[in-house]
Amino acid sequence: MFNSLTILIIFTHILILCSSSVNYAADNMAPNDNKQNRVEEIFYYYGEITSLTFNFSQRTETTARTRIGDGNAIFFRPTIQSGIMRWNYTSPDKQVVINDGHNISIYTENDKQMLVTPASALESDITYQLLNGNIDILKDFSIDFSPPPSNQNDNSIYSSIKITPKTPQNQLKNMRFWFDDHNIIHQIDITDHFETITTLKFTNIIVNNIQADDSATLSAIIDFTPPPGTEIIRQQ
């Protein structure tokens, strides 16, 4: 497993940031703080997105080995205050990860298991707090605009920022976002305290192509029935 639960939470919080978490207002911006304004612009942009589809590749590097995978994902926000997301891993093994707003379900074909975790059980996670709009990105994270190390700079056509929680977190040391001139994020580098780096790259990105009242798409995202014989593990 590619630590899919953490990956989904981290990415989903970018998409479901409430306006209270960004506090984006032109009259409150420092006139010469263009870099800070750009951070607010990016998170404001993703806070306004109603749907997002993309293909992804994932690479996790530890001191012992490298793991890779890929697939596709869809995010859909029927209302401004709620959102759902589904990740379909197609390689190296089939895996389905769904956040329906109430539970996070992870089905792993090889293990013949589906893990179901209430989203409320993650309230102590800083990324879950971001998801619910309880964290101010500029207040609760240190923002680093310096260039990345040379061995991480294979995306020179994009700009990047690194954010680090001001309060230490168990699983997250920092994240680096790579984005273009239109505020679209093309890559996220996630580093933990063991210096394991997980890189997510996004391609075929399509924004706002689903209508808010599209009930068929909503059902297609959250409906999943595991094959017979699957062990379902429910965590409280």
C-alpha cells in the first residue's frame, strides 16, 4: 500500500479549503508581498474549484527502495462546503480510495481487504483540519520560496513553494507544490520525518467539467462494491 490514506487527505485538503482558511481579500494584502499573495491566490483558486479530474503517477523513495504507481482520480464538490474524491490505482496493483465526506475507504485487491475509516477520526491531523477550514495556511505553516535542491528540480518550467507545519506533525515534515502561471498544481512532493519523499505528478488535468447537480457522476464516484470474499475492516 502506498500510504493512500495520508495521500488522499493531503490532496483533498487543497481542494476543500473554505474561505475562512484562506481569508483571501485584495484589500487585506500587503502591497509589496507578491509571493505571499501568490500563495493565497493558489489556495483560493483551489477553494473555488467544483470538479477536477486528472491522471497521476506516484513515486515513493526511501533509503531502502523505490515504489511507483499510477492511476486516475476525480474530485467533485456538489456544494461549496462539501467535496468527495476517488483515486483509482491501476498499477502496480489495483487499489480504490474513496472519500465520500463521511468515511474514507481503501480497497486493496491483492490483500482482498477494504479498510473503512470515519473521517471524524482524523480530526487531530493537520491536513484534515485544513480540509475543514480550521487552519490558516499563512498562519499555521512556514512558507519557503527558496529553490529546491538540485536533485529535486526536474520541473524547472514550474514555480514551487515549500510549506512546513509550525507545529510538528507525526507523518508530515513538509510539502512542496509545483504550479504554473495559472495556479494549477502539477506536482506535490511530500516529505516525512524519515526523509521518505513521495512525489505525485498530475497530467491530463481538467477543471470544472462536471455540473454541480450531476447526480450520476456523484454516485459513480462514491459507489463501490468490493468483490465477494473481501474482508471489510471498520475502524472507529
